[in-house]
Amino acid sequence: MHVNNDDMETKLTLRLNDNVIERAKIYAKNQRISLSKMIESYLDSLTREKDSTEKIQITPLVESLSGVIDQSDSLDYKNDYSDYLSEKYK
């Protein structure tokens, strides 16, 4: 028999500032989620390991456009934009 550890719940006691707790309760109520679930989701998002197999899928169109624009190392877009604005508002 296989037990899924994701379904197990354990009680946790935290000591937090009263004002933080009250604001969190109001936020959770407005989001229609329990405070416990909200905290669990937050901790899960902080501690979840990134799956190295999760890669962004690049569409063939995007891949075909890769490298189309030559961007030299000497490109100074801030200086170029400053020059453009100087010319525009002469």
C-alpha cells in the first residue's frame, strides 16, 4: 500500500504579531481561503524545488527569429536614446 505524504496534515503553532494575524485573517476571508491554506500555499511556493525538466517551450516561430537582430557588444541604448531625444526636441 502506498501512502501519499502530500495528504498528511500536521498541526503547527506559530507566534506572530497580533496585527499581522488580524490582517492575514481579513485577507484570507476576502480571498475565500482559510488562513491555514493561505500560509501552506505561501510556504509551499517558497520551498518548492524547481523541476529541472520544466522548460519553457519555444515555438518554431520564436526559434526562427532567434538571432535575427544583431546586437553588438558596443550597443549603448541609453546613449542612443538620449541622442534621439536631443534631436527630437531641438
